[in-house]
Amino acid sequence: MIGNRRPEDMERITTPELAEAFIENAVKELQEQIGDGKVLLALSGGVDSSVVAALLIKAVGDRLVCVHVNHGLLRKGEPEQVVKVFREELGANLIYVDASERFLDLLKDVSDPETKRKIIGSEFINVFAEEAKKLEGISYLGQGTIYPDILESEKGIKAHHNVGGLPEELNFELVEPVKLLYKDEVRVVGRALGLPDSMVDRQPFPGPGLGVRCVGAITKDRLEAVRESDAILREEFAKNGLSGKVWQYFTIVPDFKTTGIKDGERSFEWPVVIRAVNSIDATSAEIEEIPWALLHHITDRITHEVKGVNRVLYDLTPKPTGTIEWE
Ligand code: XMP
């Protein structure tokens, strides 16, 4: 599988058998490319990097070093799941870096969304590069580039580096075993590699994570309200058969408070906004019709279980005019 073009006759990977054949071939090619070298991979826990990690573990074992950077803006349970699946179940050589405090310090009092994104992106590179420099003998960098990334970078829409901006002096050769696959194929391959459904079917999650859902300047307590309400929404969607049906769903906590009543007393607390959209490629999105009774139940849980929240809203705005995220 040489070059950046998907061969015309390449069959779409839709079955476990086709995935097995792909895996066998990919492992062979990885072993040829890497020889007895060492590979570094930023493992976010997203589908693409997880599949690349699982392929590389098969191909080079502990000559793969995975780095999972927790920027403090991940969803509830996510860093724990990455450690459990990759270190404990797949035996990966995994470095877990809890950099939460570092990110939150840098983001303190920063309310502009694009500035927040830039800080999160560049600090991620800093943390990753620091870890890379501590390691010896690494000459390859694994990347979860997929075919749409290649096509978009050819059209000049975006650069396809997932960890773009790494210092030149690190001088890595790229290893991109899923670069000719579409997302649905990556999922089929992930399943064949034994990754859990919750990882393989994971909804899209932005690099800046919950940081763009904690509107305005991020505070620890409001971030916790985003994380806890998101966990309730995901749990209820899963229980009610919606997680495979809705493309992206999450909660947002704005940076203002409203008046309410709790336990017979006036409360002055944040609202939580629920967003649930369907989309093909995120360029436009439609609102998913969530059953009314379920929305009532989720509202009841969020207002009773999430600290500092007294109100729940449902965002009915398609894209356009709204974007999917609030920031
Ligand atoms: P918007 O909000 O632009 O989102 O309609 C479209 C899709 O992109 C995701 N998104 C991001 N992903 N870094 C990312 O990696 C970002 O800064 C970012 N902003 C939005 C969003 O979750 C949605 O799937």
C-alpha cells in the first residue's frame, strides 16, 4: 500500500473477513517499514489513533510507545478507559501524562474560543514533544490519518497532521497504516482487532474537548458540570438505543446563571444545554428528535445530580445557522 492514492480496485472493507485480510497485510507492511525501529504514537482514545495503536502493537509489540495526554478536558471515564484497554488488555507500552493542571492554568481567564483552541493545541504539542525528548531511539511517528484527511489536505482544506506542529528536530518518519481507509472501514478493522464497541463507535469528539463546551473562561466547577451532564446524557442515550442513531450529542454549560428553586429555596445556578445532531460530514447538521419523555428524564437527572445546575435547555438549531459546537 504505497503512496497516498486509494487504488481504483481496492475493495471496501465491510466484513470481518475483509478486515482480517487488511490487518494481515498492514502488519506485514508495518514490519517492513519499521524493521527493528521504535515508533511513537499520540493515543487520544479516538477511533483512528486507537486502531493505529492496535495495529502497531500487533506489528512491533513494545517497540511502540503510546503517549496519552490527559489535558483535563476529556469526557468522564475516558483516560481510564484508554489505560485499561491499551495497557491492561492489549499490553501496550503506554505513557499516561496527566497534564490537566497545566492546561487549566494556561486557560485561566481566557474566554475567546479561538484563543482557547490555540492554547490547547500548542500546549498539547509541548507536552507530547517533552515526552518524546525523554525517550531514546525513536525514529517513527504513528498517525491516525485516514483517507478523507488525505483528500482534504490535497484540496488545501486542512493539513492532515494529527499531531502537526511537532518540532522539526524530532525528525520522525511517519507511519500511517489507515491512510487509505474511510471512517466506516476503520471501525470494521477496529472491531476485528478486538477494540471495545464504546471505542470503535465513538462519536466525533473535538481536539479541544470539553474546553469548547464550557463556554467562555473555563473554571473547574463549571467544567465538572459539563463532564457530569455529558456522562448522564451519554448513559441515557445508550440505555435508550440512541447512541448508534445520533451522530453527535453532548452538553454545553454557558457562563451565566439563572434563577430557580431548589429544596424550597431560591437558587442561582447555571443552565445545561443539550445538543443532539445528525450529520454526514459535519458541514451541515439536522436536529435529532429526541423523545419528549426521555428529555424530561434527562432533565430531571441533570438538575438533581449535577452540582450547580438548576435548568436544562434543548438546542433546536440546525447547522447552519448554528455550528455544531457552541464555540
Ligand atoms: P462545528 O462546531 O464547526 O463542528 O460545526 C464540526 C465538527 O468538528 C468538531 N470540531 C472540532 N474538532 N478541533 C477538532 O478536532 C476543533 O477545534 C473543533 N471544533 C469543532 C465538532 O465537534 C463537530 O464534530
